[in-house]
Amino acid sequence: MEKKNLDWANLGFGYMKADYRFVSNFKNGAWDEGVLTDDDKVVITECAGVLHYCQSCFEGLKAYTTEDGHVVTFRPDLNAKRMEDSCRRLEMPVFPAERFVEAVVETVKANLAWVPPYGSGATLYIRPYMFGSSAVIGVKPAEEYQFRILVTPVGPYFKGGAKPITIRVTDYDRAAPHGTGHIKAGLNYAMSLYPIMDAHRQGYAENMYLDSATRTKVEETGGANFIFITKDGKLVTPKSDSILPSITRRSLLHVAEHYLGMEVEEREVLLSEVSDFAEAGLCGTAAVISPIGKIVDHGKDICLPSGMENMGPVLTKLYDTLTGIQMGRIEAPEGWIKKIA
Ligand code: PLP
Ligand code: COI
């Protein structure tokens, strides 16, 4: 199979139309078999539930070319499970987990020419998503849904790759207690667009959201969880019911503990203790691990000792081990790697 002629090493995190996508429709209480199609257009009624009441959710995972030339994906069963949770909370029908994983595999297989080569620094981003496709005018769930998977080759989420970023503490809230912060609902991202653009206009790469009830605890950013390294080398990550349970973060906790012999703590993290950490980073499928050099809290700079030049030593070890597992250089825990080709 011949690869597409792309400048793999210089891809940004953007959308590029690949050859095939997966589409399945939910009608009369059941999902159809689903097909791969070369048609990237979605045609729905002007009154579709997604267009008015934002009934949509999505997932994000990646396919990697391994050192020995295979194509694999990372823990797709956890994305399937998290999408089930999103669907339940949004009164949407669940797309069965086994079929979710099969559909991911099929979609990547159909687009192997788009999977970036090993060593290029790029990966194939896989975006499963679902939306209410039938008409609703009163506030209620749609009766029909579409589940789709698109893929697109991507480079680093933040410009500069592993260069530390500067973020700010924002006064906007991302999620309410007992709201939808713990699921991957499109609506969570719609409301983050103004704060992120405002952050960019002020020169920050991202927002640090605090818990909206007390505004004292660190939650997450618009698209990634936080991880912190203490001065004595412990991994600390915020525990909250209103953040997205990141698969990368859950994997990093395992890697830290079982591969690197580190102590790990998932607990409430106060904004007031952030200045005591040695290293800080964002973690997620898109972000992988992005180091944070500085956090600006209403004019006060919190400078991480790891600095603005390079990722700190502990995050680097975590990054190397996680990506080593994903790219087949390091043996993965049982069940983490799904071989596609
Ligand atoms: N938090 C938010 C709000 C996200 O959108 C994402 C991305 O999926 C993450 C965290 C990281 O989650 P994961 O590691 O499963 O990609
Ligand atoms: C991901 O990391 O997969 C995300 O969905 C984050 C962002 C692109 C919204």
C-alpha cells in the first residue's frame, strides 16, 4: 500500500479529508450494520436535534505505525466505554462497545495510506462521533441518530511540540458540579470556544479551569487533564467528578507506578499548591504530554522549575515510556494495544 504524499513531519493538528469514513444510522430503535463510504457530507433535516439542542458527543483516539511496521491503536475499548457513558447522559442510544472497536479497526484499515509512517512524529487521529439526526422542536431527545468515524493525520496539538507552554487561570467555568464535565459532550467544547479564543488573544496557549463551586481546585483545560510532578518525584493528578476521565491520564498513572516505580496520587489539587510542583503538564490523546512552563494567575506568574526551554526530566520519562508503548518499542500491558494491520 502506497502512503499519501504528505509532509508528515510538518503536519499540524488539523483536518484533512481522508478516503473513507464509517457511518451507521439508528432508526426504529436499532443501529444498522454501518458502511464505509467515500462521501464526507452529512445531510440532515434543518430541525435535527444536534442543530438546536446540541445532542452530540464524540471520542478521540489515535492509530500509530509501530517500529516493526504494524499499525495499531491504543485502548479503543476505553473510548467505546466512555462514549457509552456520554450517550447515556445525553439520552442517546449506545453504540455497542464491540462494534465500536470493530468500526475503528475497519475505518483505519480502509485508510492505511493516511497513517503516518513510523518516526515521522505524526499519527492518525480517529474521531468517532454521534449526533441526533431526526427532527425535534420541543426540548427532547431525537429518535434517530448517526454514528460516524472520521480519520485525519495529525501532528502536535500545540505549536512547537514539546516546547513548554504558558497557560492562564481563567474566570470562566468549564463544567458545573453534577453537570456534563465528565463526559465528552460537544456542548462542553462549544462553551469553551470564547474562553480559548480569549486566552489566545491574550497570548496564552490554554485555560486552566478551576472547580466552579469553590474556585480553589484545579480541574483541567478545555481539551486535556493536568499532571503534576512533586519535588520528590511523585505524580499528582486532580480528582474531580467534573473533569473528563482521560484515558491518557489513566494510562500514565499505570506507567508511572508499574514501569517507572513512581508514587502516584489522584486527589484534589489546590491552585495554591501548584507553585510547589517541580513539573506540570497537560495530557490527552491530542496533547500526548505537553509541558507547562508558566501558569499566569491574574497577573501573578507561577513559573515551574522545569522552565520554558524543555520538558522536565520526569515528564520526559513518562512521555518516552507511553509513546514507546504506543509505537511498539516497549512491551505494553495486556490488552492496551489493538493491532490493526
Ligand atoms: N479532557 C478533555 C476536556 C478532553 O477533551 C480530552 C480529550 O479527549 C482529555 C481530557 C484527554 O482525554 P484522553 O486522554 O482520553 O484523550
Ligand atoms: C483529544 O485529545 O482526543 C481531544 O478530543 C481533545 C481536543 C482535540 C478536543
